[in-house]
Amino acid sequence: MDTSTAPDVLSAPLRAKFDYTRSVGPTIGRFLTGLRSRKVVGVRGTDGRVLVPPPEYDPVTSLPLTEFVDVADTGVVASWTWVHEPLPGQPFDRPFAWALIKLDGADTSMLHAVDVAGPDQMRTGMRVRARWAEQTEGTIKDIVCFEPGEQSTAEPATESGEPVTMVVTPVDLSYKHTASPQETVYLRGLAEGKLIGARTDAEGKVYFPPRGANPTDGRPTDDYIELSDHGTITTFCIVNVPFLGQRIKPPYVAAYVLLDGADIPVLHLVLGCEASEVRMGMRVKAVWKPREEWGHGLENVDHFEPSGEPDADYETYKHHL
């Protein structure tokens, strides 16, 4: 493949956005359940200090901690920084302060927002109090922010309902990705319906997608190879568990496909047969989306399906598992 001229590298804004759901365990669960009742709960360490938020294990001895302690929702600013240009998803869409706040009754500080008009109104050692949400749900956002003040404004709340055991954290990451020259060749190839791998030289392993450098010797992988869209399944997994955003009804197969001419398999979807029929050594071929749907990505290949060829002998792919 002619590589006499290096391509201008591709770049694009990317955004990863999803809800992350996790169990919180008895310690964080106790803290979040307390917030739902407009109370702040810490835990006593083996050295007698009250730690807020409460860790599950002692930072000194690593022993589990179980002695919970209620602390005040008022405290002192230990340190702070001013946010001139808030980012999406932060507590306010106007300038505010992030601060480490040592609550009364606690021996450690917790991070939260402080709502003041300007940085001239912030100082280390100032007294602050929690501003609670009107409707509490058992998340850190039950404390909207802290504000200057000496006295708590929390209204007494009676704990009701089951303890908090799960929390959903929205993840939203926006960034700009700039492809390496090798990745650019690969991406431009996909936009033309080509599967491009690369190696360091004629004796090197063919990587798909191409690497910026060979991980074994650091040399650039800029000897490009156009690969076949047929390959062999090396290993695979049958997906039986449904999850949020899933576009295919289980069971289905995610498999590592070793393209003919490549030395590194690529993970992709396998359809066109029953999940129970998929096996190591099965020969498959790419099923491309319609040309008008192509972009600069491997999603141009919708999936792989059985090609009808005889299974590959184990000896031909055993070193590529």
C-alpha cells in the first residue's frame, strides 16, 4: 500500500454519556440514608477521629469501621478554590467556590460547593452551613451547597422508607480525540470500505487496528496492509444478560475475529446463526452497512456472520488467542 505521503490526522469531538448504577454497601448506604433525612453521618476510626464522609475501612489499620457518628451540617472552610467558568453538570451555572469543609464534630473535611457572590466573600476559616434540597432522595445532591452562616437551617425529618442501597451516577464526558497518523489511515480506510492493518516491516506482526508503535520494540507501525473482511473466530462470549441501551435481544455473541492476514483479533458482533452454533475456529465474513451509512468507524461493519467455509484448524490461530 502506498504510504509516500502522510495524511492529515483526523480529529473529532466525542461524548461518552451514560448512567452508572452501583450498590453502595452498608457504610456509604448509611451516609446516603442520613442525607435523605437531612443528617450528616460519619464514622469513628480506630484512632478516635470522626471521618466524614465515612470510609468503609480504617485508613490507618485497614480494619472495617462500624461506629457511626452524627455530625453537624455546619462547619468551617478549610481551603477553597474559585470556579470562574462552571462546566455543565456542576452545581451552579454561575461562578461559585469548591471548598473542603470540616463539619462540626468531624475531624476530616468533605468537598462541596459554596454559594457566594464573589471570591472576595470566600476565606479560609469562614463559617458555613448546608443548604438542603426541598426534596431529598439519598444522594450527595441532597445538600445543594453550603452558604455562609452559623446556624443550621435543616428542618427535622423522620426517616422513612428502606435504607439506600443503590445509587445512579450520571457520567457525561466530552472531549476531543485526535487520531495518530496510523489511526487516521485506518479510519479513512473504513470510510472507503477497507480494513487497514499495519506492521513495522515485512517481518512484523500485523496489527488491526494499527498501533502508533509496536508495543514490543517501540517502532512505528506504518507499513500498511489492506486486509480481507473474512476471518476466524478465536474466542467468544455469549451475552445472556440484558442491560440498558442494548439494541439486540439476548442471547447473542461477541467474538474476537482474527481477520485473514492479521495477527491481532478484533472484538465484534457475530450474528446470522444461533448463539449456540458459534465456536472457536468458525470462519466468518463482515456484513457491511449500506454505503450511505458509512462513516469513519468500525461500526461500518454491522456484524460478522458465518461464511460457510470449513472451520480453521486450531494450529492456524492458537498463537493469536
